[in-house]
Amino acid sequence: MTVPHPRYRRALVIPVGMAMATSLAFLPGVTASAAPAPAPVTADTTSLSYVVNVRPGSDTEQVRKAIAKAGGTIVMSYHQIGVIVVHSANADFARTIRKVRGVQSAGSTRTAPLPAQSTTDVGTPKVLTAGDLADVDAVEGQDPLQPLQWDLPAIKADKAHEKSLGSDKVTVAVIDTGVDDTHPDIAPNFDREASVNCVTGKPDTTDGAWRPGAAESPHGTHVAGEIAAAKNGVGMTGVAPGVKVSGIKVSTPAGFFYTEAVVCGFVWAAEHGVDVTNNSYYTDPWYFNCKNDPDQKALVEAITRASKYAERKGAVNVAAAGNENYDLAADEITDPVSPNDSTPTERVIDPSECYDIPTQLPGMVTVAATGAKGLKSSFSNHGLGVIDIAAPGGDSTAYQTPAPPATSGLILGTLPGGRWGYMAGTSMASPHVAGVAALIKSTHPYAPPALVKALLYAEADGTACTDPYDIDGDGKVDAVCEGPKNYNGFYGWGTADALDAVTR
């Protein structure tokens, strides 16, 4: 089934009795708050943003002069990977610059002009009320809200914490909508030096620039708490509550994740000692970027270079698989939402030629979501050879009901303004895997990314295909799983195992 969805696709609402929806979980009458953030950067209302890809280290004077002659202004040049971020009001800029000697590819990163986006109401998570907080009875050794976290025992994180909480020498970067580092569950583990605002494609290190604004999405803050909420007697517990977490803000106030920002995010992570990146988004404006389109080809190339650079510098890159119940190994998929920043046109694409980025990029750990019963979440994308591993991302309580005392089939996380609440999506599955990868890195501090990934897959618990997969019980098959128990299209190598991460 294909439905419209938020730009930061990876988190969604799962109302009782519904398999999919188009926004975040709501609690009527509750408004999210966040720490203050700097005002967004404005730009020429007629300009578009471009990436110009050259051979790394060869952004020569000739190329720079050609960019200026074509009506372009260089915003940032990432010499390390040969990606130049440019603004231009010249509608023919990309076509002109592609003809320049030394330019390998170039393309517009968006289809609408550059001014600061207006905030879009995407709803709020299901926030825990004071009554909800008072009703939770934690046992000795648990943080107050841990009984609501069915997802921790689902990957044996509760048992892992008896052995290790992870090392504070390990940092996980949340490349997302921003992180509220003032939250009491995040502040103890926050890595300021590895945090930044990359929204314009150029790093902004102003204090607090990595935080979401009051009207912006809480998505990144929720993800950060899932990974590394401190075990400090307050609120909830993260998968790796002893590691550091940083915020790399890459989304506009309206929730768009554009290529120049994502490139900046990966390069920043690469050069600031980050061990794991979490990527719970797709890069706008194209859900799938096709190699036969010169603009989209350039976007794939730019982010591929940036993510590979981060991995070469020591980072394991983890990405959410998406929430449309797509088979990413299918011969074709209908994409009705691209480009999502202007006028979408329905198109049929071949996912082996048109990529969801960063999800389908080489080297990514691609994560599918499971619910409280350990089955593929009703919304989770899948596909043999695409999905690497699975982890809890939540599902409708009507489909997968958790064991008491947990009451919600969604995933608990931190929210801006010192609050906690539920969200669901492969957005929530990816940080579980990022947390387990951080535990592996803590156990094996000198392990390069290839070894961390190999251990992540080898230690996963093989999870057999769900066959037939009729998650809503209506007698119709909702998705088809292919492959054996230890490697299939629903669960990849299996379900992430945090206990093995600290003991093997």
C-alpha cells in the first residue's frame, strides 16, 4: 500500500486497528516544547541549491571560475570528497556546469527555491502525562520508566546492562532534526564537540545550533534517547546508556533533509571522532533517486562519497529501511510522492537503479522494524539482500501487544523540554541497532567499521520468515518474506542482540 508521509518519513503514528498512517502519534491538546534554537538562515528567494562533484582535492581555480561564470556562489567546498555546495538563481546552472572540464556530475538538490521553510504541523508524539508517570512501578536497579520499555528485553539490552553500559569513549551521532541536549536523560551523555547544525550545507557551531526549535520535530531527540538515555534514576534507559551521543541537525524547520545538509553531516561526523551514525530519514526531495536522471545521479554520488568518507574515518553508518511496507528487492515500486518539495508526480521505479538514500547506499547497515511480538512491523519496508538486521520499531498494539507492565506497542523515547513519549517507525528501529553497534565498539575499542558490522550480524539472533504474513488478520497476505532463518528479507541476519555485544 502507498500512502503520503512526512518528509522525515521514519516516524509514524500507529492508531489502534490501523497498519499505517501519515503523521506522528497524537495526544490531543498536548504541545511539544523544545530548547531555543538559532533562527534559520534565509537565502535568495530565486535560488536553488546544487552539488557539484569533482575528483577529491581538485576543486581547482578553473572550476571555481566556471561556477561563478555560470551564476553560482560557492557555499562550502568539501575538498576531502570533491563535493562543492553552490547556490544559483540560473535555471541552467547544472546543465552548464556539467560541461566544464573536471566536473564529474552536478545537480539541483531541490525543486523549490531556497528561503527558510515555514514550519509544517506534523503533530506530536503520544506524550506521557503526569498520571502515566505516576502509574509506573520500577523495580530496584531500573530507571523509573524502564518497565514501559518492552523493546529493551526484546534485544536483551536489560541483561547487557548488567555487564556493561557501554564506554564514554564511544560517540553515536544522531543525524536528524536536532537534539535537545538539555533533557535530563540526554545531558549526562551529550558530546558537544561532535554536535553541529548542517542545515545550510555549511557547519554552524553556534552554541545550541544543534537543537530543534520550539515548533520543530522532536524526532531527533527521541532517537537520541533511545540510543543513550542515561541510567541515572531519571526517566528511561537507552540501549547503550554509557556511551556519548551527539546531535547533527540536517533538517530544515519544515522537516526537509536536503543533500547538502546530509553531506555536511557525514563529513562532520567523519572529522569529529564519531564511531556510529544514525540516519532515520530519507534525503529529500526524491524518495528514490534514479541514476538515469542527471540531477538525482549527482545527489546519490555526493552522499555516497560523504558516507564512505565517514566509514573510512571509522564510523559505522546505520539507516532506517522506511515505513511504506515496500519490498525494496522488487522489480518495481510505485513512488507517488516525489519530488516532495514542489509537485509530486507518480512514477514507477526500479529499486535496483533508483535508490532511497542513505538507506540503500553501499556500506549502510539497513534496519527493518519489529513489534512487541517480534514480527516485522506492519509498516516496515523489507527485501532480501537489502535488509541487514531488524530491531524494535513498534507497531499497533492491536497487532502486536506487549507483555505487562508495558501498555503501548510503540517505542518510548525522550522528547524536547524534559519529557518522554511514544513514537513508532523504522526511525525507532535504527537507533536500537546504532546502540548495539556502540556496545560492540565499547567491547572492541580498536575494531574498524567492517569488524563492528561483521560482529553485529554474526551476533544477531536468527529470525525465521513470518509465513504467511497477515499482520492485521484479515485473511490476506500483507507482505512476502524470502530467505532462510539466518538471512531473509524481513529480518536480514536476524534481530539485534545487545547481550552478545558486551559478552562476545
